[in-house]
Amino acid sequence: MKKTALSILAALGAGLLLSACAGVQQSAPEVSFDGLHLVPDTQFATVYLKPGTDLTVYNKFGVTQCQVAFRKNWMRDQNTDRIDLNNRVTQKDVERIKSQLGAECDKYFREALARDPAYDVVEEFSQGEEVLVLRPAIINLDVNAPDVRSAGMSRSYTTSSGEMTLYLELVDATTDAVIGRIVDRQRDFDDGYLTWSSSVTNKAEADRILSRWSKELREGLDKVRAGS
């Protein structure tokens, strides 16, 4: 199943609108822009589902490559106070972070589905199969102190690693129709104390959030398939 660049941008644009209210579910509209209905009392901040959807009919699952998008003007803002030209964030740094985070996102969601009892995960979807495709994206990524591959030695100290928002679509493989959507914003706890931030600490915090998202998704799917 393929998705055009235009539709990806449209999905990310919708996610940017939803993420503004992801922290408070009550502020999300009852019906989404594409006719999905808000589901109350979920582990995620905002969950939408197509009316009449029966997720128990899906016996196979797919996971598409996770798309990653930084918040608007992130690179510009990062470079505003960087006087040393060797320490500036480049487009190459942006692509490296997006690639690494996308790979981690894929890993965590696939591992969640593979946990015993394992779901049947397929890589190709053909007509007639009851396949539910998970289409994850991370939007509004904001890394406060990214590691850059500069020649000099430097350290960055922050009170929080940053934040990111999950924008996950549940898609029927046969029709390519979006039947569910999850939006959830997570931010690293700001304790007010400056600590050294590096690629290691940034990855550890991202893994903590990805682990939580994938665990909650698996638990939600288990409950639905069990009829809860």
C-alpha cells in the first residue's frame, strides 16, 4: 500500500491541528475533519474511530515506515544562538535524527505486536485480506539540545530533552480508508535542574516515550479483540 507525498503532508497538517489539543481531550472536536468520532476515556490523549468499526475482524496487521517531522522553524531556532559556525545544526543533522527516530519508532511498534501472543504481521497487503495497517508518524518533534557532528568539543545543558507527538492512523488495507486515529503529545519532565544533554540522553528519553506508546497501543488492541 502506497501513499503519495501530498496525502502524507495532508495527514501531518491535520496532526498539527489536532496536536494543539492533544494534551486535553475535552478540547478535541467530537467529530474529526474526516468523519471519525471521538472515543472517551482512553490511555491516549485523543482517539478517533469510524462509527461501526469492528477491529476484531482483522486477523493480520501491517506497520508502515514511521514518518518524522520537526516542529516548524526548529532548525532556525536552534541556530539563532549558535555563534560558532562549526556547531550549527545542518540539514544533514535533521535527516540523521529523523532517520534514527523513525527506525526506533518502527522497532517499538513491531516488537509490541510480536509480544506473546504474537499478532500476525505481514509486509505486503493484497486485495481481500483483512489487514489492519498501523501508519505511525511523529510530528512536532522538538529536541532541545541535539548532538551535532562538529569538529570542536561542546556540551549542552538543559532542564528537559524536549517533546514529540504521536500521530497514528489505523488503516483498512483493502480500501485504504482511515478507520481510526490516535494523537498523543509527550514531553520530557522539566525538573528545573540543568543536566548534560547528549545523543545518549536524548535517545533514552525518546525510547521511554516510544515504549509507552507501543505498550498502550498493544494493550488497547488486546482489549478490543477480547471484547472489552
